[in-house]
Amino acid sequence: MDRRHFLRGSPAALGLVGLLPAACSRPAPKAGLPRMNSSDFLPAYLKLERAGELAEREKQLQAIYSGCRLCPRACGANRRQGEKGVCQATSRLKVSSAHPHYGEERPLVGRGGSGTVFFSHCNLLCVYCQNWEISHRGDGRYIGDEQLGRLMLSLQERGCHNINVVTPTHVVPNIVSGLRHAIRMGLRLPLVYNTGGYDSLEVIRLLDGIVDIYLPDYKYTDPEKAAKYSAEARDYPEVAAAVIEEMHRQVGELTVDERGVALRGLIIRHLVLPEDIAGTEKFVKFVAQRLTRGTYVSIMAQYRPEHRARQYPELSRRVTTAEYQRAVALARQYGLTNLDGG
């Protein structure tokens, strides 16, 4: 996942602008996606706000900061009082960068780009992280929740097709609070929850009706590999499977508008790793048998050795063409019909 972003300068509202990555052309999925007229679309969170339910969800999520269990590590840190969890974050929101991004999956990018907001710190802490300066070192700038709302609105004003919150797991309460501020300012874009897949099922259930598009990774299917490369997250495979099933229950298969731009649904990312560390066959079998074959799956070849990857010989090289082609072939073999990257 090649996502290098740096804090550069400042839109008037916040002082947060990232470098625009070069446009990335991806093959279109092989099967047609369900369509909806954009004029008929209403973001899920607007319905909850109008019903008064979003305020209650915000309250429930904020309460979790007092004994943090926002992710499966459930470290119990009182982040309201300044304690840091495993993610090394308190309840103060820290943002690394925000900008239209053109390197995401085609339905997210369209012509105006995906409005990405990159949050500092991470609960997964992979040894090969390609954004380690942000996720491990915590580079970024502290902002308030209202500022986050203004930032979301500025991305809408710049013509982005969605608000894409990247590495959101450990800051969900701030995101929902910022979203409520943005709603009052006129936000109407789909909300994309762009996560590493190591999320609390409790929190994902609280996001039902708030998130329009879920964008989780499914990094590993082997618990020992998850533990070795992602800070002892041995339960990652079962956690990711459970939360992705819940995400699919909430939003279903990806739906796009008349331009092919995503409005609602699930996109699963699977980064191919050397030596089949990611366990691709088990992953595509899971999608085919426990979700649907029409689930949008992005098979990614962007792995490169970063951060501490060269300390592990098996991770110290890029993926070969043969390894990537095998992953794509397995997805096709199991009948996946909306395959991005094939």
C-alpha cells in the first residue's frame, strides 16, 4: 500500500495539505457493479443525525476513551486523562495530512479524487509499514474535533467524491464528533472507513448507519504470522473476518453512481506479501464462502520493504510477478467477480 504523505502547508481552514501522489490507473472490475442515481443518494450519517441517534453514538464512543477498548488489544488506558494506549495516542486528535488522493481504487477516485484524512499513530504497528513515520513515530499535528469537521468540509469544497478516514480505529470518537460538526456545515459526501482490519466488533456495530463505505484490509490468515509481523496481534485473522462480515451485513456489495463512483458498500484490500505470508487462498475462500462472490476485492502488489522489514529475510524483497499473478488467479478460481487489480 503505497501511501506516502507529508505535512506540507495549509488550507485556510487548518494548515493541512499533503503531497498529491501520481495518478494511478487500475484495471476496472470484471463484473458490473450495482448502480444508483447520485440524486437518490443520502449519506447514512445524515439519517442518524436527523433522528437524533448520531449524538447518542458519539456519547457511547467517547465513553470508551476512559478505559480504551477501541481495538481488540483493549489495553484499558484512560486516554481522556492523557494515558497512552498501545497505539501511543491519547484522546487528543492528531492528523498527518489531508488532500484529494488519486491512488485509491477507481470507484473511490473518480475524477475529483478521494478526500483522504490520514491520522497519526496506529493500533496494528506492522513491521513493514510503508507509512511508519505516521503510524509508528506519530508525525502530525494536533487539531480539535471542530477543526476536523472543517477539514472534511474543505475536501468536499475541493470536489472530492468522499471523505476517506485513514487509520481511524484508535480515533473513532473524534471522527464521529468531527463528522457532526461537518454535518452542521453542510457535509453530504459518503464516509469511507479505511482500516487495517484490526477493529473492535463493538465499535464497528456502533458505526452501523454512520459509515457508507467500508475499506478494510485483510492482511493475514495465519495467527502466527500476524503475531510476528503486527505486534503480537495473534487474533488478527479471526478479528478481521468477524468485523468484515459485520461490515458486509451493514453496507453490502459496492454500489456506484452513474459515473461509476462509489456511494455505499464494502471494498476489501489484500496486500500480497512475499512467500505467501498473507495467505491469499484462505482469504479468497473466506470472501467466496462467507460473504459473496460479488464482493469488491482489491488485490494489491505495492509491497516494498520498509521500516523494519529488512530485519526479516522473508520480507526483505518485493513481491514477484509470479506471486502476484498467483494471487489474482486464486481469486478468479474461487469465483470472485469484482476484482480490482486483475
